[in-house]
Amino acid sequence: MTWAESSVVDRRPVIAGFGSRDGNQFLVGSYPAMTGPGSGDDDRSRARKLIGKLDRKDRFHPGRHRGLAWRAVVKNKRRESTGSMVSGKTLRLNKIFRQDGRAVVVALDHASGMGPLPGIENPEGAIVKLVQGGVDAIMTTPGVITRFGSKFGRAGVILRVDGGSTVLGSGEGFGKLFGPSLALTLGADAVCSMGFAGAPEEYGHWSYVASLSEECQKLQIPFLVEALPRGEKAKAMTPEDAVAVACRVAAELGADFIKTSYPGSPRGMAKVVRACYVPILVLGGPKMDSDRALLETVAGALEGGAAGVCMGRNLWQHEHPDRIVAAIAEIVHEGSSVDSALKQL
């Protein structure tokens, strides 16, 4: 994928990507009424012209490219010139997302709060299997990166920078533990923090999320927010409405991409995607009862416009972590059916 250069998408979910104007990077997404710096009639005309220059193979195809977000691209003529500028965020995001704009990320940060769960008592063994299966990136902790980073292969690295609550405690006191500068020191490509919408003491929580966002912008490190709805008001809403609120708040505070829960259906997922202008990765949660149920969740999320997955227990607690990753990657990157992907297992 060539990250697009544009400033407006004329209310149509047609092009998406990271763009550049006068050296300034900004985000263009498949979201109604999406605008960028200096938007206006001239920019709308310019965007249409850029779309018209798409190669046939790059054009959006509703059958081939389920999910509008981060699929259609335009060729950036300015990028092709020898003197073009590329931001640090763009370079690092390209290590996480493939050229199709999608990613299969494994979450390997659970032990920082839950201890040695089954499947990750030996992180090295789990990592080797996951990499063999074809994960695009690994989201994990400073300890795992330091001790086992040599086993990551070509996978991108996302550093978890918050926490502070364990299964032995009260569950309170979750907050920022590390700064984005540690990601640079460890060689990580992005950082991740939680984003609880509706949790008690929201101001304190979102304040540290905003602080991380500011630091990431200064250092040009992509920022992943695990955005989840919490509280009684969220419980009274439909799953997709509650998830949409959490995701939109995270995007407004500067998240470059988001990890969140699957709202239960492709239609619900589509509603979340329409409400959020950055790529969304779907989490897995507790280990599911069957491989089919897991793969149907992945397929449904993609149909609704998700840009991939960020899953943990459903991958490294699987009997064959490498095979389940390969099956998910086949759906995410090749557009295979659930029945076809099941043959990997």
C-alpha cells in the first residue's frame, strides 16, 4: 500500500491512509465527512483527480476488499520523487501493517498483571511458534522484549507502557508506567496503553492517555490505544454504541490505531468503524470454545471494516499456535473463507 496524500475525501469512503502536505503528516480515513488540513472545494477536486489516477489493481473492489477502512489507496506522486519526506510514524506503522493495510498482532502482555498463564509460562517457546505462523507484530512488555526480542524475526514490536494492577491486588491503580522514549531504547515500533471509557475517575485515566499521545507525537512513535467501554451507562447501550464511544474518544486523543472488542456482528462492527477514523484491530478476549467460532469472529470483524486483529489467549493458548495464526492470517491477508482457513488446522 502507498499511504495516500490527500486532505479530504468528499464524504465518501474511497481512499484512506497517512498523508502529507507541506511536510506535515495527517490522517485520512474512510469516514463520512472526513476532512483534513485546508479542506475545501479545490481539495475535493484534487482528491477526485488523485482517485482517478489509481491503477486498476489498486481500485477498491467491494467483493475483494471487504471493509472499507484502510483498503483503497492512491499513488503519491510527491512520494515517488527523490526529495519526498516520510514521517517516523509512517515508517514504523509500515512494520506493523502490511501493504494491504491490515495486521495480525499477537498480544503477549498478559503476564504483567496475570502472572504465568498457561501457554506463556515459557515466553520463548510461544514466540517462536507465533512467529512461525506469520504474526505481523507482537505487543508485549519491556521484559519480554529485552529477553526474547531476538526471537521476534521480522515481526513489528509494540510496547505496553501502562499497568500497575495485578490479580493479587484490588484491581485499582491502573496507570502509566513507562514513557514512549523506552520504546525507542528497546527498538519497538509503537506503544500501547489502555483507554477505559466510563471507568471511575476518567479524568485521571484519560490524562495519562493524552500525555502518552503528546509524547508519541513528539517522538513520531505510533500510539495504539486499547479502547474499551466501562460502567453502568455502557451496559445500558448496545455493544456497538458503547464500543464506538470508547474508540472515538481514543481517536480524538490521538490514537493512531485502536484495539477493541468485537461488538458481535459485521453490522455492529461497521457502525464502530464508521464512527472512528483510525484503523481498528479486534481483540479476542478469553479463549473461545472452538476454532470455527474464533475464525468467524475474525471474518465478521473484517466484513464490518476492521483492519485486523490483536489477540492473545486465543493464539498462544491454542494447541497449535502456529497453525491458528496461519489460519487467521489467511483470512486477514488473503480474504479466505472460514472453511478454507480451517484447513490450516
